[in-house]
Amino acid sequence: MVHFHVKHIRMDKFKLVFSVTLFVSMMALICFCISTVNDTLQKLEVYRQQYHGSGWDFHRKVFWSDSETKEGTHLSGEASDYDAANFEKEYKLAASKLNIEIPENEEKISRLPHCIIVGVSKCGTRALLEYLDLNPYVTAVPREINFFNNDSLYKNGLEWYRQEMPASYSNQITIEKSPDYFECPECPRRISAMNKTIKLIILLRDPVERLISQYMQFVDKYQNTDRKLPPFEQWVRDPKTGELNTRIPSLQVSIYADHIHNWYSYFPRKQILIVDSHKLTKSPLTELAKVESFLGLDPFLSEKDIYFNETKGFHCLRNRYTGKTRCLGRTKGRPHIEVQKEVLHALYNFYNPHNERLKNLLGYWMSWF
Ligand code: A3P
């Protein structure tokens, strides 16, 4: 009887120890699961904040959006407080690491751009940026920041500008695009003051086509407003003389030679890549190979990433990891109006000598000359 009692107590003790151990293990497991889930949620939130609005990414291709990428300007300021030496160090580090894997335990931070697509507006700047963003070693700035061409933004300083950049790893290139920098007289000097070794990209399209494309953009912009936009033929003419109004800013933008001259006076030619807009539109992969090489990137973009879409009539983008596809938005690749022949003629006559000057400046012909 006593013997049975002792055995019984021993069994109870054993059960107690076993239960406590089991309970503690379960609690540890639950804590571990909660912290892992929490950690993952935090990482996803960081991704969401970083890529919100771009609808686009690389290993981060989790938040894929079919909606049109928003473009717009922002607020910004004084460019004297930035540590240029540090930026230079970062830039060299990024360049030297381009052929290695994304560092796993490294924190992403915002970096000043290593490359800026400075123009020209309506020449395919959005398409180029979005194509490049498919390369895992590129981080594209989704919005047009318009920092260097806006005095009040420029006053905010380079630190403000840096914080507008999406976070990236040290082996990624950050690319901003603000095509209105092209015709802004102070922009080459201001960008050079930030980093004189920065790489710049300029896309050039037939100047008349570019002008018409710009006009189509205004049509779209003003269609539901009180502002009346005259027909194209009137818009480009001086109402008093009936001649071309060559003082219209949009007409001036297409005088490429003048603006490129300004860029060349601040940057060596090897730092500025001129991209033929027509070639980029027709066969993007050939042009993108040149851009990747210019940026010091290993060739990456291929048919896996870009394909021709019959319905859109343009190339569209494919996420090679998920297979999801996406075309640029409605405002890219709009149909153009038919312009009266004599006005077209006058415009080409106006641009021909400027194109000739451009040819002499570049030392070669563009496909659309
Ligand atoms: P249109 O709308 O006149 O056809 P930007 O992005 O600099 O504003 O340039 C817009 C132009 O990009 C479009 O002008 C279009 O011709 C050109 N483009 C080039 N590749 C494109 C693409 N894959 N999808 C849409 N438009 C593209």
C-alpha cells in the first residue's frame, strides 16, 4: 500500500516536471512566432513606404500596381550643407560592387542619385526610367523631384533632396528623372556643384514630334478646365505676324543644340549619354544595353522583361519573377493630331539649322535627322 503511494507521488512529480517543461517550450515557440511575424510585417511596411507610388520594384516586386505611375513636383532647398566627399565614397563603392549580390544584412538608406535623366520632356523619359528600374541594381525615383530647376525647392538643400530618394543598398544605382532640368540654365551648374562625376542621360526626339507631343499633353491637361487652348496651328503662330512664334517655351525646348551646349560646359562628354528617342521606342533592348553599359551595369535587361504589346502599340514591361505585365499609363503614347502641312513645313524649316548645329556639336546624326 505504502509502496503504491510513493510510486504514485513519483508519477505526479514526473507529470508536473513534464507539464512545466512543455508549457515553457510552448511559450518560447509562441514568442518566437510572434517576433518573426512582427519582424516580417515591419519589413513589408518599410517596402511599402519605399515603393509606394512607383508600383514597381525588383526583389521587392511584392507591391505590384497596375495603376499609372504618378508624376509630379515636390517641395525642397540650400545646397551647401552636403558632405560631397562622403557621397563620392558611396558612389565609388556602389560602382565597384555592381557585379555582386545585394548585401543581405545591410540597411537600405537614401542616397543622392548616381545618374539623372535630365531630359528631354516628351522624349520617352518615363519609359527609359521604368525599363531601367527592372534591373535589380537600379533604384528609380518614382516622382519627378524638379529640385534643381526650382529655386524655392533648391533652397531646401541637398540633404532634403537626398531624403526624397528611395532607400537603396550600397551596390545599387539611384536614378532620378526630371526632364525639365534640360532647358533650365542653372541646372548644369547646380548639378555639377552636387557631384561633378555624376552620369547624365538626355533623350532626343524629332523636335517637331516632341513639340506636338507636348501640345497633346496641354490638350489633356486643360480639357476639363476653363483654360482654352487654341488649335496647334494657332498656338505655334504669333497672332500679330502670323509667323512662327519661336519665343514659345515649348518651341525653345526643342532647340537641343543650345541646351546641350550648356550641359557640355559643365560636364565632360563621356558623362552624358545621348539616347535616340526613336530607337528607344522602336527597339528598347538595343538602346538599354548601351545605357546599362554607360552606367557600368552588367547586361541584365532582356526579352524576359520587355515585350511589344499590340494593343498599346508600344513596348510594355514584364516582371520576370512573377510574370505580371504592365504598360505605361494613358498619358504615355497618346495619339497625335494631324497638323496642317504648311505649319509642319515651317516648323521643320525652323529646326533644320538647329539640327545641323546639333549634328556638329555631337559629331554624328540622330536617326530622325
Ligand atoms: P507620345 O505620348 O507623344 O507618343 P515622356 O515620358 O518623356 O513624357 O515621353 C512620352 C513619350 O514616350 C510618348 O510620347 C511615347 O512616344 C514615348 N514612349 C517610348 N516608349 C514608350 C512606351 N513603352 N510606352 C509609352 N510611350 C513610350
